[in-house]
Amino acid sequence: MKILWLDLNSSYAHSSLALPALHAQMMDDTSIQWERLSTTINENLGPVVCQIQQAQPDVIAATNWLFTHEQLIHILGRVSRLLPQCQIVLGGPEFLGGNEEFLRVNSFVTAVFRGEGEESFPQWVSCSKDLSAWKDVPGLCYIDADGVYQDNGVAKVAKFEELIAPEESSFFNWDKPFVQLETTRGCFNTCAFCVSGGEKPVRSLSLDMIEKRLERIHANGIKNVRVLDRTFNYNIRHAKALLQLFLKFAPDICFHLEIHPALLTAELREELRQLPKGLLHLEAGIQSLREPVLETSRRAGKLADALEGLKFLCTLPQMETHADLIAGLPLYTLSDMIEDVHTLAQYGAGEIQLESLKLLPGTEMRRRAAELGLCFSPYPPYEVLQTREISANELQTARQLSRLLDGYYNVKAWQEVMRSLMLEHPEFLISFLNHLAEHNWIEQPMSLERRGVILYEYCKSNYPHHQDNVTVAWIEAGLSLKKQPAEKVRTKGQKPPQYWTILEGEYKENLRLCFLPLDHEADKGYWFGFESECQQVKPVFKALS
């Protein structure tokens, strides 16, 4: 049997674990010939279809998820016409709900798997030609020979720790900027919008197994590991042990973790304080700073504890904490959301990620959409279009606000300027957003330099007190001193003043100096020093006179 895995991703930076996870369980079966075809949703589908036809597989398998759904169906629909005898089987998060409609609309798909596939997929492969045996394959959904929909429930691996690790597979991709390490399955929480909200029990790998896998990852020179654990700190003892394990790989590896700020005990906080810079990159699950919204969303953990925990995380200088909000949650208004963005900025969140709610198949919130007043798209990515509390127009404002945050607040060059503007002038955020929208800039991709020019011009006209702050950020970002944001900067023949306070770096006589006056007195302002003998565009020295 020849199985072709269609490895379709949203970009080449991403790589699914599905193929190596499944292949690892079956790699000793010499009767199966495996082939992988990797592509992205941005590629022309014609060549992809031709390559699949030329491979002449017996089975085509693929993972289907939100952002690959449409392209995947277009490819497979065409392939099915060229290879009518080929069986097409799919898995992934798109099939966690009811699958009958999908199978009837896309009749070229042989079957789909709901749940975890490491045990059920090999079982199906062994009986793929015997339709009568399919009824015994956990998680398999299909239309039988009589045209009746058959649903075998949800497949779940009972002994997660006994699976062969994906890294053992020859299809594991070591060339990506990061690798994923699944340390647990399931989630203690009950979030109604999440596909793992009802997935119990939580199954974890042993520390010894995790250490062995990390040693292999480290040996392959990987610098970033994304730990797949819905809530890293739900088990405090296990979390502490993992942090100590991660320390063994410092400073070579940075670990990306999802952490619940409401569950930070005193001992775990102390553990986090001791960690070196660069070891952790934290994603703090917040979603909303409104108690009724979180209660309706069935998110466990007290809001007061979450806010206090987030404040703590944001004060840790050796790591960056990102916080997320979800527009479109039941009871969540636009004004609430804008206030929450300001609160996160006040806490000093390293990034504020504002996403639109998507009602994913298999989630409680999708099942209760009508009851909760949620109107959502019937097509992937199933985004909420309006709710009782937020109109369709307001959700578009939220989407544009997300773009503003990504373009300015979440960019190191402009973050401190944005934070000070937001906190000193509560109206600034929406005022600046309206300015960007009026000029059709909010929908356009813009360079760092272009964003800086727009912010400078806006502050010059509306918030002149912050004009110099934008110029300082502009210089520190290494942008051109000949452009408008540097119009006040003096560059020719600058000599050090008699007195200055050094803020960063060390002054050397060979530095090329520039001076930004801060008032009408010629001797007060910022000094920046640049290396003259190299192409370094960012200053290496900063002082205040």
C-alpha cells in the first residue's frame, strides 16, 4: 500500500506533528510505502494536483484545520477526479463535531477521523479494503455501502506515554524555526470555546521521557521549543519539575509555554523569579477581564487571581509575557474590550493579542450558539459575525484594532511610545485607529519606517508632548536620520557636552554623535552615539544632558 501524506500548512514556518506522530507508530510495517508532499495554502494548486497524480497513491491522508480547509478541499476534489480509486481519509480539529454533512457534501472523501489517530489510523489501514470492519475503528466517521452515516465516536489514546515519539519518525521536520513538544493531552479547564474544553482526563508524559526527547531536540540544534500543554501550570509539582528540567538546556533553548495566571502559587512564583533571561516565553490565557464573560465562557479560575498573577508575570524582567483577548465572546462589549486593552498595557504585557472568536466544531459554545446569541460564519474559520453585545460593525473595529496593536504595540520599536500614549490619553487608541482607517492605512501592510512616520506626524499634530518620544524610538530603531521623525536631530560636528548622564552603553571618542534637543535651551536633550567603523545602524550609546 502506498500512502501519500498531503502536508498542507498555512506557511512554511509551520509544520504539523500529525504525519510523524502517525508514521512513528507504523514505521516498522514494511508493507506500507509512505510519501509526503509538503505545500502551503499560498501555492498554486495545479502543480500540487499533478504531483499527487504522478505519485499514484492508494491512500491520500491529510490534516484538516481552520486555515487549510478551503485549499485542501479544492486540491482533493480535483485529485479524486484523476484518481477515482484512491481512498481519501482526513483527520484534525475540523472533525471534532458532527461529520455527516461534510461527508455528504464532499462525497469524494472516504472517511474522517474524530479524535486522536495514533491507534485508530493504523487499525483502519489494516482493514481499509474491508468496509465491514470499519465499524470497529474508534473515531472513524463514514458513509457505508447502503448510504447510511456511521459514527464511531471519539478516538482517545489510553496510554499516551506508550506512544512512539514523533521525533523517531523519518518524517519529523528538523528544519523549521521551532519544534513542538507535546507533554500532555487534555485540559483541566472547561472553556466553552476551546476544543480541549471537555477533554478529560489530562494525560502527561513522565519527566524522564520528556528529558530524553529534549536531549534529542537539543542534539539537533533546535533553539525554540513550543511546549504543547493547554495549561502548563495546572499541576504545580509537575510544572516546577519541568522548569528545573528546562534549566538544563539553558541558554541553548527557549521554551514557549501557555500559563494560567490565576494558578500561580507562591512556590511557583519563586521558581519563575530564579529563571535566567531567555529561557521562557509565556502566553498568558486571559481572554477577557470581565467576570461575567469568563463565567459564561466557563473558564475556570478567579478573575482577581488572574489579574494579580498577570501583574506578577509582567514584572519579571527576564521573560516576556503575552496576553490575549477574544472579541466576540458572549457579554463582551467593544467598550469593555478597549478598556481591557488599556489595562493590559498598564500591566506591561509584552504583547497584546486580540483575536476574533471562532466557533470551532465540537465546542460547547458552537452547540449553544443560538442560546448565547452568537451569529457566526458557516465557513472556516467560523468567525463570530455579531452577538447581542457587539454589532458586526463593532467587530470590524475590533479586527482593525487588532491590526493596530500588531503593527505598533506589539513591535518593540514603538511599544513604549504607544504604552505612554495609551495610558496618558485614554482616547488616543481609538482616535489613532480612526485616523489610520480614514486614510485606508489600517488595512495596508506597512514597513517599520512608514509606521513611524505616520505615528510621528499624528503626534506632532495632536499630541506634541510625545513627539520627541517618537523621535527617540525612531533613532533607537536604527531608522534614517534624514527622514521627518528626525527633523530636529543635529548630526554635524556634535561634541560631547560638559555634563551628561549616561543611560546606555559606554562613551568612546570615536563614536559619531547626534543630538536631539528637548526644549529651546540648546544644551538639554538626548545624545546618541554610533559606531563609525561598521555598518551598525542602531546607536550603541545614549545619554541625557
